Amino acid sequence: MQEIQVLEGISSNTTELKKQFYIESYGCAMNFSDSEIIGSILTEHGYTHTNDEFAANVIFLNTCAIRDNAEKTIRDRLKALRNNKKKNQDLIIGVLGCMAERLKTKLLEEEKLVDVVAGPDSYRDLPKLVAEVEDGNKAINVLLSREETYAEISPMRLNTNGVSAFVSIMRGCDNMCTFCVVPFTRGRERSRNPESIVQEVRDLSAAGYKEITLLGQNVDSYLWFGGGPKVEFKNASEDQKNSAVNFAALLEMVALVDPNMRIRFSTSHPKDISNEVIYTIKKYDNICKYIHLPAQSGNTRVLEAMNRTYTREWYLERVNTIREIIPECGISCDIIAGFCTETEEEHQDTLSLMALSRFGFSYMYKYSERPGTLAQKKMTDDVPEDVKSRRLTEIITLQNQLSLQNNQTFIGKEVRVLVDSFSKKSKDDLSGRNDQNIKVVFPKENYQIGDYVNVKIERVTSTTLIGKAIN
Ligand code: 5AD
Ligand code: SF4
């Protein structure tokens, strides 16, 4: 049975069904963050959020297109949603995000059960798009914008633990890595007004949040010139240069909001991460000593084919500089196995770069050719599937060893943990993360979610530090 709610402020003889939306997010943190912006836009237009897909009038899937299997998962989910449509003829289903942007009208044509298609820059239009469907049409908006940052929208925190929140600082990507579909699905890079970012962080602090993650496809190229389209720094006027806010300055502004609020950020690009940023991380206790620095490959020729615009030596220099300035800094990585034309020796270079960099953690993938990317147009996806799989297994095996070695360095040491949940294995244990973003589990005693707790580490696995709180 559908829940009937009366809109607040409406006199007792005028009852109205408040429409309920249900949203599922797939892929990167940016999508989860966008879903919170969508939640806010819909709520402003009279919708309420439900976690029950069968109670919903509108179901949105906020989708990812980065690899083929991400899209397969979503296609399977769309097929399963046919049952919901059978039970509720008026149910409206919308596909949002990167897959919507990539496939555009194809989704309306192929998947008969999709009613709304909306790309990442068109969420303000969602209430209108849904209304069009209610009028019997299919609705689509996949326009990409050079300006849209949803700057002033205060995101509705969905499925939150009340401790950690994402704050989007920029949108899009101008880098054009040859394997990547993101520049096509999320459009040009634009930075969000720093004042609106700081205000959002203040609001989160006032609401009791203890940790924020600043999000962007390439946070190190964050640059605010007081509005208007992006200008290269070298082409900016003197006035613009004097008032510019770069990522180091933004980090500092955000760190100063609340010394008890942990600041994280993702994702850094090896070509752009500056010493100024590294020194800013060092300067503030509340900026976590952890950098996610995707290398993608450890071989210069492959990096060039990927258009990453740095060499193996450049990457290793950045890692060494980070470690010189902040010896305890955790570094994690993204790696792609079996990119076009990658040889066995080049794959070995990736393994050796991982070992030299001593990554605490990596996200590791097989190369997946994406339609429309430069690699798909100009190169051949010529590494056989079984070779890709074997290389990926080698990469994962090495990373597990490196993670274990890294975690072993914490045995006998005290780490500061922000508790974010109960341990999955036992309600008697709490779980949280240390500064370096490693999971820490310890007996609950009287501690609670949201507490900072000093934990002495007794033993470790490749994924977890295990210990006891120190009073
Ligand atoms: N195939 C495999 N992995 C990819 N990534 C991006 N595009 C592809 C692709 N076509 C990975 C990169 C990136 C992460 C978000 O996803 O490692 O850093
Ligand atoms: Fe894709 Fe490269 Fe941009 Fe990351 S930096 S989103 S991998 S194009």
C-alpha cells in the first residue's frame, strides 16, 4: 500500500499525495554526492525521499559508464525493475548520470521501461522532466554546461552515518586520458565558488559532521577566478591572479572552519599535485595524511599512449617528495591492466612502480574499451582477455602484499580513529579509519559512532588494523 502524506501547511480538506522518489547510486563518490544534490532539488519541488523502492512513484538510477561491466550492472537492474512497473503502472523510471549522458536517446529507444534520461548537468530540470512523463511523453535532457556547479544547493544527506560527508568542489574533467569516458559524460572542468564550499563545510560542522571529503575529478587543478569560464593561469589578468583561489588555498580555507573536522580530498592528478598542496596538508593537523594518486601504469610509453602527460620518473619523484615532506603519508593508486599494446615488460614496470611507491591500497582494473574515447578510435584493444586477467591477478597479489606490509608498520603504534560504524563482523566492535584511511576495528566499550578514539594496534590483516582503545 502506498503511504499517503498530507503536505504541510495545506488546509485539512485539501489533501494531496506527496510524490516519493527512490534513488540508487552507482560508481564513483561524485555520483553519490550528485544524488544528494538531486535529493535536495526534488525535495524543494514537493517530493519526499523513500528507501523503499516499492513505495516510490519515481525511481532514479544514478549511473556510471566508466567500464563496460558498470553499464552491464545497470542494464540488469533496469530489467529487474520491470517487476516494479508491473506492480505499479504509473511508476516513472529515470536513468541519470554518466550512462544517461553517454547513451542519450538510445536508452529511451532500447530500454522500453526508461521514461526519463538526464545527464549530470541537467538535474535542476528533473521536476520538469518528470512532469513531462506524467503528461504522457518521454523526457530527456543531456545538455552539458560550462558553468553548472550546483554551487548554492545544500545537498540532502542520503543514507548518512552523520559523521562523514562529501563536498563537491568542481565538476567535469579537461584531461582527456585516452581510455576515459568521463570528459565526454561529465563535460568541461569548472570550479565551484570557494565561499559556497566553505559555507557547506560550516553547515556540516554545525550539524555535527566530523569528516568531509572534497570531491573533484582532478582536485589539484581547482582554480577560482571569481566566476566566469575557466582561464589558464598564465592568461589571467593581474587582478584575477591576485584574487585567485587554487587548491592549496581552498584546502586551507576549509581546514580552518573547524579544527575537529577531518578533511580528505579525492582525486589528485600526478601532473598537477604541487608542493604547495603537500605543505598545506602537512601544516594542518586536521587535513588527513593521505593522498589518492592514480598512476594507471608504471611505464612511460604506456603513460604516453594513455595521454597522462607524466613519465614514470615524474610519478616516482612526486611520491618521493610526498614522503620527504610528510613521511607518514598514506598513498593509494588506480591501476589499469592490459591497456592497448602493453607488453609484458611494460606490465613489469607497473609492478615495480607499485613496489617502489609502497601503495597502501589500490583500485585495480582490466582495461575496458569505451566507445567514443581516443583509445577506441585510434588504438587496438589488443591485449587478449586471458592476458589482461593474469596481469590483473599479479597486480592484485602484489597490492595485497604491499597492503599487509604497510599495515604491519602500525603494530604496537597508537592511531587516532574516527569511528564511523559498527564492525561488520560483531556488534561488540566499532570500526573507523585512521588518518591514512586504513580501516581500524576495536572493542566498543563505551565509545560511539562519531567519536575520535586513540587505538593501540595489536594485529593486522591486509585490509584492517585491529587493536584496543587507550583511555
Ligand atoms: N578501463 C578500465 N579502467 C578505467 N578507468 C577509467 N577508465 C577506464 C577504462 N576504460 C579507471 C582509472 C580511473 C578510475 C576512476 O577508473 O583507473 O582512475
Ligand atoms: Fe578520466 Fe583522466 Fe579525467 Fe580521471 S583525469 S576523469 S581518468 S580523463
